[in-house]
Amino acid sequence: MRSVLRFFALCATVAIPAFAAGRVIILGFDGVEPTIVQTMLDAGELPALDALRKQGVFVPLGSSNPPQSPTAWSSFATCKNPGAHGVYDFLRRDPKTYLPAVGFGSPEPPAFAPDGSVTKAPAFRSVRKGKSFWGVANEQGAKVKILTVPFAFPAEDLEDSCMLCGLGVPDLRGTQSTFFLMSDEVQALDLPPLAGGARVPLSFAAEKASVRIPALRHPQTRQFVDAPVTITVDRNAKSAEITIPGKTIALKEGEWSEWLEWSFAVTPMFEAKAISRIQLLECGAQVRLYMTCLQLDPRNQYIRFTTPPEYGSDLVKRYGLFTTIGWDHDTHALRQGALTEDLFLDDVNRLSSWRAALTLDELDRGNLDLLVSAWTGPDRVSHLFWRFRDPKHPLYTAEGAAKYGRAVEDTYIHMDRIVGDVAKKLGPDDLLMVMSDHGFHGFRMGFNVNTWLIRNGYLAVEGQPDPKTASNPKDFLQGYDWTKTRAYSLGLGSVFLNLEGREGKGTVAPAEAAGLIAEIRSKLLEVVDPSTGEKIFQAIYTRDEFHGEAAGDAPDIQLGYADGYQSTKDSAKGAAPKELLEPNDDKWSGEHAASDIASTPGILFVNRPIAVKDPRLEDLGVTALAYLGKAVPKDFEGRNLFAPAP
């Protein structure tokens, strides 16, 4: 009875349309820039999206602040601002210890009894607070299908529904993706503590090399559990045989392997399962093999990423083994030279097509009221190929632009085909929304936030008393003198006061906080690039932007970069390089993470006219619930797009 009363109360307040008898389909594409979409629409290059626009509407979609993927997709899922859901950045810090952690959650290892049996299964502890709108719909009887929505992990318990998690699912090591490059050019094993690339040396004797691939750390000994690999090469034939436990495969240069299945014995009674693929990059004077990260096996999930758990096995029966890592396109490998641009783009197309086939298949199978399906390809290609469309970027070349200058547009064309295929399967009462979580900007110059704080007397380095020359190469906020520090930065655009009672060695009295925030904000807004005279920041936001149960974790200052500028990777990790500004010579040449929210909207297409003129991410879930006739929780902050403002 309570739910019935809530439903009728909702009808009275949000004006559910008369056509709310159909299904709701939301297609999400990470990182689509609306100005490029508009140009392509005008040129007739996106016919399916153009038809959708003529049917209903195409408008910019307000992102989260900051417009980062973990933050934005969390606002999409929970219909709340970051102050309520608590995800602000890819990194977060423990204010008591200043130690960093992943900003959206972290894996928890299994626990074992003395005999090696599992007493606590591996799990993932999410930082995000608040229910997802699809979970709310499911609680009220809606059948939902949630497919690879970024940062919707771990898998939720849903009734008579299915879920396949996407961005956020770690590899077996617990990182967001660590590939392996095996080569006789590598001198020593190099295994990064976080995501990236592991370099494994090959030492050949009679054209045979044996190595061990480190997988996960044993939760008790902290030693890596590993498995043997033997590689036998024929350099004249440019081919190799690769043997892993239980399997030998033959590859020619440039060829991909099938999916390989791994089993790592953690204890006598527990094995961790994984899958990977290998490509023989080179087999001549040098030998190089690229192996994907060790991905969670969908049939035996180290940490559950599907609902129900057997959905993973069902997908394998339907399609064979498939990519399960959340960071699905290996940007690390392209940035570090382990993959070429062509190989990277081929993989983006392969995986995007696979997800399109899954989405269409689930539509055909029916038994759904709400389907949400997402793709990350546009975002990843924009990050890495923006250098080919921006003549001002340090890595721009005319030759590269001729070949890859429309790589971003190509992902939008693929997006348009997906939208067109889905639209053909919809009934007249179905609601279709196509969205992206944020837009994109160029990234030509990096700004070292902590260096600026040092130069202006807010941050002190141990043993370096002169702020004019002090620097700190140490990552993760190590090496600072906290007794003399008033502000510091960690993450892609967050600045924190060293606040008494909050930070472990706080120096700023709470009564002084507002004045110090205003002072730093005012100074940052005046910072210019001496080579151009351009202001580096378009806007600077403060903690007053955020509200809700997690607002206490918000940054005191949130940077809003102008186009072309972002925090450097070193600065994001808490270091302070010597130079204040550094040209971005990284292939990671497009960015949005700390851009001004006002100039970084995503896109929204709806197959019906809407009444709200300035839609935001928080509105889409509320609209979906209202359209399905479901009660909207009082703590949801979004608006029904079909209900005009009172």
C-alpha cells in the first residue's frame, strides 16, 4: 500500500506523460563532445542521431563537477551531486594520513582458514553512496538490463534482471589494467604498483625462453602468485610457440591468440581464474609479445561483476570468452609503445561492435522495462588521438593528422550506427535517450598545482626552505613538511586545506578556512601562461558547490581549467616538479577531468520533446523512473525532463 501511495503522490508532482506505457532505453557513450556532434550533424554524417533530433531534441547535457568519468557516471547512476554520492576524483586521500587511494573504491582480498579454504571471498568496496535509479526501479518491479555502465561496480543484486559491469572492474592484480610486454630488449622485470605496463625480460637459449607471469599478491605473504610461460621462436619464419599451463599456441608476427585461460593456485584449496590474449608484435632481431592484463574469468569470477553470477557463463556460451576488464581499451599500452595506433583502433572497433551485438541481443530477448548500455570507446580515442586534430598540440604532425585526424569522428559514426540499429527495435511508446557524461578539450600544457602552492607559500617541502626553488619529485604526498603546509593538491583537480581537526597534521584553524580558500581561489584565477598570456583557469570552484552526506570529503577548491590546460600526471599524484608549466608531450592529448564544468557538457538526444531546457546528468534516472510509473526517492536531485518547472 505504501508504494501505491508513493506512486499516486508522484503522479501528482511530476506529471508522468500519458505515453508512459513503453520501455526506457538509455545508450551512454563516454566522452562525446557536443560541438563535434553538431558539426557532423550539419554535414549529414550522423543520420540516426539526426532523425532522433528531429523526433525530439538534441541539447548539451550538464556534467558533474568535476566532469570526470567516475564522478559523472556516479551522478548519472544515483541522480545526485558529488556531495551526496562521494566520488570526486580518480584518487582520494585519507586526511589523517595523507595517503592516497583509488577514488571510487578498492578490491578486498580473500581471507583463508589455516587449511587454505576461503573464509571471506574477494570483494570490492565501493566509495559511492546512494542507490542507482535502476536498482530503485527494480525494487518496484521493473525488469532491468544494465550493460557495462561505467563505475557501476560491483554488480548489484537485481530481481529477474541482468547486469554486466564495465569500467571499474579490476584485473586479477587489483589494478585498473596492467598489460605485459615480454621482450629480449627488456633487461629486468618491471612491475608497476598501480595500473600500467609490466615489462618482462626474455632470455633465449637455443631460441627458447622461460618466464613466470606474476598475477595477484598472496593476501598473507604478499608475494606474487605466478605461472610459467615458455616461448619458442623461429625468427626466420617470424613465428613463435607459446606454452602456458595446459595450452600451447602458435602465432605468426602480427597475429592475436585466442583467449587463454589461466589458473593461479593461491592456496591448496583456492585457485584464482583469469583470461588473457597475446599478440606477437615482433619476431626477428628482437622478440616482443604483448599480453593483455589478466582479466577476471566470467565463468569463475574472482570478484562478481555480473548479475546473476551465472550471467557471465551464459554470455560465454552465447559469444565465447570476452573482454571483462573495466578499463577495456588499453590506453597504457598505446602510451608506452606496446601497441600501435592501428592496433588500438582495431580493438576499439572490435569491442564496440561486440557490445552493440550484446545490446541488440538483449533487446531481442525482451523481458525488460529498462535497458541501460554504455560504451567507452569515444572517450579513450579522444584522450589519445586529440593530438592529431589539434595543430597547437606538441605532438601534432600533418602526416599524423592525415591518417588519424578523424579518429574521434569515426567513433561517433560507429555510435550513430548503434543508435540506428537500436531505434529500429523500439516500439512507438518506448523512450530512447542517448547521452554522454561529459565533453572534451585539448590538453597542450600541464600545470603543476603543488609547485604553484609551493611558490606561493602554501606548501612546504622537507629540507627545502626556499619556496622559489623548492620542488618534490616524490609521488603520493610524500616528502612534504606538514607542520608548515597550509594547502596541498592530490588528484586531477582537487586542492585541500591542511585543516586542523581534519588532516592529521593540520595547521589551518577552521575559522581561517573560508578566508584562505578565497585567497587561493583569487590568486589562481589570475594565473596566466607566460608564453601566450592566456589565463590557465576558466573558473575556480569551492566546497560550497557540494551538498549532501559526503560533502565533508569534497575538495576545498576544485579547479576549472581553460581549454588546452590540465594538471600534470605528476601533480595529480601529489608531486611537485621544478617547473610550473610543462608542454604535454604525452599521447594522452585530450582531457576533461579538471576542465570547467560550464564548458564541458556532454550530449543528450531524446526521441520526444522535453520540457526542461538545461538537462543534467541527475535528471535522466528521474525521468526514466517517472516514465515507467515508478516512485522517485525524495533524495534524488534530478528533474523529470517531461515535467515543466513549477
